Amino acid sequence: MLYEKNIFKKNHKKMDIKLGLAYPNIYRTAMSSLGYNILYNQINERENTLCERIIFPDTKSLESNTPSKYFDIISFSLQFEEDYFNVLEMLKNSEIPLKRKDRKKNDPLIIAGGPCATANPMPLSDYIDIFIIGEGENIINEFLDMYLETRGEDLEKFLDIPGVYIPEYENRTKINIVEDMNDAYHITQPIMSKSDDENYQSIFNNSIMLNVSRGCTRGCRFCMSSYLYRPMRQTDYRKLIDIAIKNRENTGLNKITLIGAAVSDYHDLNKLIGALEKEGFQISTPSLRIESITKENLETLKRSGLKTITIAPESIDRLRKVINKEILEEQIFTVIKNAVELDFKIKLYFLIGIPGETSDDIEELCNYMKKIADMHYNTKNVKFSINPLIPKPHTPLQWEPYDFKEIKNKTRYIKKEMKGYNIKCESPKKGLIQYILSCGNRGIGAIIEKSLIKQPTLKEWKEVMPKYSIEDELPWDNIDVGVNKRFLKIENKRLRNLKQTPWCETHPCYNCGACEK
């Protein structure tokens, strides 16, 4: 049984637009997405528009049990490439024609946004009518006003809106972002849910999600969010305190989760944490950058009730230089030592498959993880997550291949070598599929669609695996996220020489193209 508070219930008959906000993953994941929650509240503030949530595997809305096919617009939030399968399943189960070319006037307009839609809309281009590139909240009102004018019958008119990509026209477009976070939409009346079933509890259940910043300019060469949403933008800490207090007044909640691509890089983090503590809030954050963690931060988080800290060393020292994540060994071990002293459980993320990585590197990585685990009085309190590196669009690694056989051999070795430690390795096959969905072209849609009937074999996936060289045109070249190709090519060259590109917040501008300096 699910009980929700602060949801919108509107009269369908009195609304000019009925929008189904679809999330192609389970409730727990959907309601942990700040972007999804922002759009729900923002759209429902329009008097002429109704917005209801449709969350996989359901195809009817949570608010009124309305079938998807009766909405004017269905908007999918694409946070994870693996959710593409669920998008098509939701359309199929809703009796909405899968392909946009087969839809009629009475079918809903199918749109999509989110980081995956922004990075590379091509794999779903035969199925989605319009993609919103960038931060949807910035143009959603303009988009809905245009829908009122056209009822979705003249898609060409939507091309006038910045940050819109329409597969039918294969147009060039530029990412749309909120330039000033003080002007961004901040939720003050979030949905609160209660359920005995943990699948219906969000990851940040009974917590206020506070959007401290967006974007990251650290430039980790494998990380899409380090390139997609530049420059880093921050909300004034005084505004955040006001938002937190309003949230508490509206919900009674006293716990804060700080949300941002680089929370620990937030300029006024200590001021913010100190002021929130003074107001009596408990504070937690999903993950922290090792370089920015102080003992003072950890002590504050411990007092707030945080039990586990999550950090990402990514790899051994030499390979961190390849991915532009040069963290001193001393910093890593100081953070772990402080965390152990404060009795935190520790979760660490590592990557395998970094360009230039050898079997000797993997052996060194295993010894490195053992050394970290043995620092804790209980090695089970140190959890390792090992993931294959997935080349992503708009990053310096976008031209790199995914070597399935090599990843498989390395994973097998790590599992054997780390037996008895608390370790989880991501499936190499899952990594392969994610790479294809991330970097594939429009033709990838066929294998996604085929999966509705029968799971494609590993051989079939390998047959559609992309291979790019550095001078190739790429499927996502029509999408301008600000960072230019020239800069990415320079970064690709630098990684081969283990050259670091320091953080532009502390060094001169590199002219990546994302901001006008």
C-alpha cells in the first residue's frame, strides 16, 4: 500500500493540456530523481495544465489511474541508458504505436529529456517525436505554450524553441541550461510517500532534497556529467537555508540531502552545513569528492546521523592520471583513516578498462583494495563496487572502444583475487550493452525493439557495437552541449601521455567552449 502527500489532483475536463510524466524505471528510482520531481511540481503550477506521473511497470497514472494513451503528451525522463527497453515496453503496453511514423493525430505526442536524451538522442530517434536537450525546466513553459498553439500537429514550429531536437528534421541544436541557480526552480513542497514495500520508498525517503549546484568542471575524462552541464552553477547558501526552512514548514521533515554533481566543491559548503546545523537539520550527501573532504565535514555528517560515506578513487595512481583524476594517495588514505576513526561504513567505486590498463595494473588494484579494507577493524564494513569504464558521448573517451573480452578476463581475476572481501563487480555484458546504447546511432533502435519479443544474444549485440576513429562524424554531432570537439580531441591526446588538465576553477580557462570567458 502506497500513501502519498503533497500530490496534485486536478479536474481532467477543465485542463487544456494533460501531460503524463513517464519514468521508465521503478517508483523508488523515479522519486529519487530531483529533476523528475521538479518538473512535476513546476508543470502543475500552470493553471491550464495537468501533470500526472506514470511510473514503470505501470502504464496508468498514479494520481487518477488514467491510461497513458489518453494524455496529450507523454514525457519520458531518460536518466539511464538501460531504461530505453522500458520506454518501448511502456509504449507497447499502452497501445501507443511504437514508431513515431506510425502514430496518428489522436495519439499522444511523445517527448523525452534527461541526461541520456541530451547526450545522444539517436538510439530512440525512431520512437520519440521531440527531445528536450539540457535542463527541461528552463523551456518547459515555452514548450507547453507552443503545444497549446499547435496541438502538436506542426512539429516544425517547435524548432524555434532553443534546446529542442526533432528527429524528423535532424536539426542542429544547443543545450539549454539554467544560467543562475538562484533563478532555478527549487521545490518547497515535495511529495512525501509512505509504504511497507521498500520499492515504494525513495532512496532519499523522508529527506528534503536540496539542489546546491549543477554541473561539474573537474574534467574527469570518463564522466559525462563533467562535460554535459558546464559551467558549474551554485545556489546561494542563504537561499538554500530559506528553501530548507520552507520545506520543513510544509512537510515536517528535518533531514536534508545535498544534491549536486559536485556537492563537495560547493564554495560555501562549510557555511551551508554550519547554518543548517544551527537550524537543527540533519545533513547527508550521496557522495563526496575525496579532494574536498575534511575531517570537519565528516564529523558534521556523523553528527547528522550519516552511517556510510561513498567515495570514488576510481583506480590506482597511474591510471587516475589517464582519466584526469589526480588525487594524492595521502589524501585518499587520510579520508579513509578519518572515516574509520569516526566509525563510518565506507563504499568505494573503482573502474576497470581504463585506456592503457594492463594485467599488472589489475593485480596492483586488488592489492590496493585489500590495503584499504584492512584499515577497517571489520573489512565487511568496506564495500567495493567495480564497474567497467563505459565511453560516453561528449567526453574525451567518446572515440574509445569497449573491449568485452578484456573486461571479462579482468572481472574474473578480481572476483577470484578478492574472495572474502565485500565486493561487487558489474557484469561485462551489461557494460557492453550500456556502451552500445550510449554511443550507438539510430540503427540501434532495431535491437532495442527486438528485445521486446526476445532477448538479443551476446553475438547480436557485438554485431551492432560502434567503432569510431578520432576523425569520424559521430551520431550526436548535431547536439551542441557547449564543450567543443577540438577541446575533447586535445584531452584525448593528453590522456595517452598521462597529462593532467587542472581544474579550471583554480587555473586559467582552457577555452572548452562551455562558457564565455
